[in-house]
Amino acid sequence: MKPVPNAICVGGPHDGMLTRIDQDVGVVEVFAFEADGSTRGAPYRVTAGRVHHPSCAAPFVVLSWVEPAQGQL
């Protein structure tokens, strides 16, 4: 059974991607599949923000991209 998304990524490499998280605070690593079959992770901070979408009765948690410090990639 596929997990039901409860969060949306804002900014960064996974902008607009829906995902499932199971924590209320902190930073999560969000992974997405690339065209070549590999996965790519990026850090996103769990925020207090919520957004509604017509596809779901419950609001999505907003995940804000954690930009790498200048000089780090």
C-alpha cells in the first residue's frame, strides 16, 4: 500500500512535490526518483505552515527547503 502524502515541499530541488512525513519538528531528508532510476535527497525543514488542496480534506504540512551554506553543495 502506497503511503498517503501529508506534506508538500516548497523551494529547492523538489519544489511542489508531495511526500509523507511522520515528525512534527526538525529537518527531514526528502528523496525523489531521477529519470535514470537513482534517488536524490534534499533537506527540508518541517514548518508550522499548512496549505489546503482540493485533492485532500486535510491540509498539507509545508516543508521549506534548507539551502546549503554558501560554498557547500
